[in-house]
Amino acid sequence: MIRYDTIRPVIAALLIAGAASAARASADASHANADHPATTTALVNPVMFVAQYPVPTDFGSIGSVFANHRGDIEYVGRGGDLYIVYPDGVLRNLTAEAGLGIPGGQLQAGAGAIAVRDPAVHWSGTKAVFSMVTGAPETLHGESVYYWQLYEVTGLGEGETVHITKVANQPRGYNNIQPTYDSEGHIIFVSDRPRRTETMHPDDLDSTADRYLYPQLDEYESRPTPTGLWKLDPVGGELWLMEHAVSGPGNPFVDSYGRVIFSRWDHLIRDQQNDGDATTDYGTFNYSSEGPDSVPTSDRTEVFPEPRYIPPPNTTGCEVLAFNLFGPWQVFQDGTGEETVNHIGRHELQNYFDRTFYGDPNLVEFFFDPLQRTNQHPIRNLLQLREDTTHAGDPLQEGWYVAVDAPDFGSHAAGQIVRFRAPPGLNAASIPLDWLTPTATAGFDTSDPENSGHYRNPIVLADGRILVAHAPEKGLDGNLGTPTSPDPAYKFRLRFLTGAVGEMTAGDALLPLPLTKDISFYDPDELVHYAGPLWEMSPVEVVAHPVPPQPTAPLAAPEQQAFDLEGVDPHAFKAWLHQHDLAAIVMRNVTSRDAADKQQPYNLHVAVPGGVTTVGTPTGTVYDIAHLQFFQADQLRGLGINDPNGPYPGRRVLAEPLHDAAAMAFNPPDPAGPSGSQAIHADGSVAVFVPARRALAWQSTDPAGTPVVRERYWITMQPGEIRVCDGCHGVNTVNQAGQPPAQNVATAFRELLHDVKNAVDVIFHDDFGG
């Protein structure tokens, strides 16, 4: 293998006139010439990418499916850089040209040691934002905690001088990763900054007031996880939480339609560390509250959703819940309208999942039936989504997205490349999905001849070719060397996909030779030495794109009619909600459920005089429902209460009955229902005030408060948002009775508007009522 740094003197002598510079000549792999071109295949536009030290282990480290956001030295080694390669073959090390990073060993580098990740190009094509972590231990057992921060790079044109600057007004002392630009040039990114809003203002970005909640822990392994999508105006300093993700989001970007598209881990499930004897091992407990004066308690209760483990004999009638999905999500750029992309879900994507109750013959396990679904290609997860814009303007072809279906563990989030089509307005039931590489690439069968390794970070270039990071390894990840002299089984290089749909494999490499480095660093309690190829990852095409629009959800006709009938100005109502940091949820008819969902009860009757009934099967159980119980995501679950050094830092979210003071002050009482509930009206409608910027879930219950139909996803609303659902599990085309989505004017919403209009202060009431 030829190392770039050994051939650099020869290459430097042959640099294209005008492209050479002292900084570029000193960079590890800045070169271009006819004999040693930097690209094996001609490009239409430059491609920016990152080189990373290859971390052999895949659990909570850089490149993992989840918990990949930390900058600590044990999770992301140092020595990586940000590169750009041009159509004429010039390859530039942008961070090295800017005086960042060092060529080799990181031992006494201190702040000079860096790693980079996640570049995203501005709409103008003239600058990019990315994440970088700086610093490394200078001695054994030295400081090992570091944080990813956002940086912008300019001077991307060939022959221009590169400049890299730290993004102003971002959260400091937290990990900020996977940035992208919105239509106004503001930055949307993933962060592990605590969700609580008390310190969310420009003059207090460094506050540690909420540090006691740090880090948020995921719902699966109780590993540190990001808190959601955040948006920053670097100039004005405004910072706010777009979306509260309980187990973490990933790889957001604004598509050509103006939607923020991202992948999100949905694992709305009870705590496995709290099951049975696990409490002895993990020391689970609940804090008294989410507030700064909270204390550990002996309580470890969970109330939602149904149990994930029921000791035998199971006489509850419930099946245990296993819910684990990395799916595609969307939200408008103002943070409203969060839902899965085009309302797609498990019924349209996956192969199998279980029912809720085993005693009702109407409820069946879900098995993929090719005769009942548009999507003929089941998948498990959708990660690292990116839009294919090569068909822009063609209404029959535009709206395609590429993604990765990868297992949760063992492959560094690499697997099978897939694509699906979901332009705005295309019904979820009609969304097609194609396997691009064979399904064998989503697994670890080393004997399968169709397994060509594992793929990640797909992008579709302007000429239609798909560029990916590919590792030839067919099996699980691992370290073929030793902890101090690692040799990772996965060796990612950027390559172009070749072949027919369903049979695609890795073809030509973007670079003729791998980027190599000789690196030493303290990790932090042992000296690690690595000499070999770096991972090539996260490519982006450096080209200008039209600035997308900024769509918002219009107020639908039934809700507009409710405002008109109650004499309330919707704009004033939204302003009032914003003032109180509230949102409103309106459900028109919770007895109406999508026809495909036979896994939760769907023969439903509102148990009040004249209550509506919606039945999908004329025989079997008809469930009485009377209340809709709402839950808010509270960081209450702690670990390590039995450890002499415990409790451990951080908290997991639990679903707690709605108790937000601002919401409860205006919600009508439901004394007959369970805590946090609202009565279901005779027409099946429900309306409720809920806290903004906090994840929420809900379930319908019978008159005694026993759960009937449970929400499977956390949903976040923004201040002033009016969120409308036509039913419970909203209808794609028809509901269980063959009816279209509900269009009734919700009586619950009318009553809510009426009550609030009469309750507000007289002076404000004049404006509120118009």
C-alpha cells in the first residue's frame, strides 16, 4: 500500500498551476496531477467528505447507530480531517490548510488534535457547516471529556484561501453535531443540551442551571443520547428546541420542498433496566421531579405504555410490547407539524410486529402481505436519509430519497442501500420502496454470495450516480488487532454504486488510494498506536441549490369553522398559546382508526349517551372508551442508587400523566377519568392544551381508566401550534369501517375555545375574541 504522505513530494511538484499553496503543500493529502489523479472517476462538481480515525468498536462510538454523538477520546479518536476533491483531480485537506489538526501522532498535541464529522453545504455552494472536536489527553489518564462544536468553512473554490470559524452563540459544553442550513441560513443541528427551557435565551448559553439533567439517557440501553433537533440563528443568537426526541434524532436536512427530514429512534417502551432482577444490577429509581430540587426516591413506577416484560403466567390479556424502529420523520422549519414522512409507519415499512391483546380474535399479528401493500420491500430501519434531486420538476419522478437499512449493532450503522419516494401529498399507502443493494448487505451472513459488504452515507450526485461509504467486511465489526494496536475489521472507502437496482455493489473508488496516517494518542488510560487507512465518510456535493420554500400547515376547514362558530380569532388564539408556552391538540374522532391497523382495538364505542361507534368487524369485542389520557416526557429515571458512587449522571425519560401547570390551568377537568385525561365527547372528539417543546404521548381508556388504544410515538408541538388529527392512528385512505378521514367539527374543540374565551382577562378578551 502506498501512503499519501510518502508520495507527497512527488505529487507536490506536479500540482496544477495556480492550485498550489504553502498551506496545501503542507497538508497530508493535497495533491493532483495526471499520473496520480485524486479521483478515479470524473466528477461534475466537487465533493467534500471527512476522514476519520477508524474506531474498531461499535457501541456508542462515532459512526454507531445510536449514542454516536459524544466527543470523548474513547468514542472518537483524533487525527481526522475535512477534505474536498475537485473534478480536475485536486484534493485539498481543508482543516490542515486552515492550520487545524496535526499530521500524525497526537500525543502532545493538546488542543491541536481534532476530529471532524457531518459537513453540510449552504444553498449558495460557497460555504459549509460541520462539526469538529478539538483536544486530546497529553498524558496517560489525562482529561478525556471533549465536546463536538459547530464550525463554518469558506474558501471552497479551487485556488481560494480556506477560512474556518467557530459558529457563534451555539451551546457550549454540549455536543452539537449533524448540522444543516435552513432556508434562511440558520443552522439546524442535533445536540445533547438539556431540553428544559429555563435557560434558553441568548445571554445565558453557558448556563449550567440544568446540568443536573445531563445527559438525557435513551429508552433502550440508558446510554447518553441527544435531546432533539435545535435551531440557531448565529447572528441574532436565538436558540430553540425544534423537536424533543426521547431516544435521539439523526442526520437532519431541509429537502427541496422545505421540509426538515431526519431519522429518529422510536423506542417508546418501558425501561428494560427496571425489569425484575435487573433493578439490582442497575439500581433504577425515580427522582421526585424534573426540577432542580429533585431528590432520589424509593419509587420506580412506570405507567405507560404496556409492560415489555410480564412474568409467567401472563393473565393480563396483554401481549408484551417490543417497539424499536429508526424511521423517517419530517417537521416544518418552524418546528410544527412533526410526523413520520407522509405519515408512513410500520404497516407500510416492516415485516412483522405483534398485537396488543391476545384474547380478542379480531386482533392479529402483523405479517407483511405483498397483495395488501404498495411497498413490496420490507425494511427494518431507515438511517442517513438524503434526497435525490436529479428529477426535480418532474411530478412523476421527483421526491425520491436514499437511505440505509442497517442493524442496531455490529456494523457501524452500515447496511443495505434503499430508496423510497415520498413527495408531499403522496399517501403513505402508495409510497414505493426499492432495495438498491441486495438484502444480504443488511445482515452478517458471510457465506451469502450476494453480500458485498456494508454501505452507509449514500448521496445522489447531480449526474445521478450514487456515492457511498463502503466497507468490504461482510460480518460483524471487530478489532483484528489489539486495544493498543487496533486493526478495524471495517475499512470504509468512498465508492460509486454500480449495477442494476436490487443488485448494486461497490464500484470505483472516489480516490485511487486510501488516505493513511500514523497516529498515536492516549485513550486515555493506555497509549494507542495506529498506522493505516482512515475511514472516508459523510460525502456531500459542493454545488448551489435553489433555496427551498418554508411551508406551514394550513388551518383545516373543520377547525376554521369551529373558530367561526365560537367567534374566536385563530391568530389571536395562537398568540395566546404562544404567550403561555402551550399548544393545542384537536382529535376529531378517536374511534376512527386506519384500516390497516388490526393490532390494536378498532371496534370502538364512546361510552356516553349518543356516543359514536366505529366498527371494522361486525363480530367480536366492541371496546367502550371514555377518556383520552395524555402523558408528558419527564426526565425522572435514575440509575446506580445502589452504587456507593451513585447515582450515575443523567436521567432517562418516563411517560408521566400530563401535569404541566400551564396546561392544567386551562384544561377542563375530567374527574371521572385517570390522571392527565380529557373526556371523549359523544362525536369522538378530544381537545386539550399541552406543553410546548416537550414530547407527548396518549392512550384511550375505558370508563374505569383501563387502557384500550395506546400511542406508539412521542410527538412534540411548538408554542402556538394547533395540532389536528382526524382520528387515533390517522387514516391513510379509509378507516376500519371503510370511511374516509373524519371531517366533523370537533365539539370538544368548540367547548375548549368557548371556555378559554370566557376565562381570559377582559382586556385581553377583546383582542382574543376579535
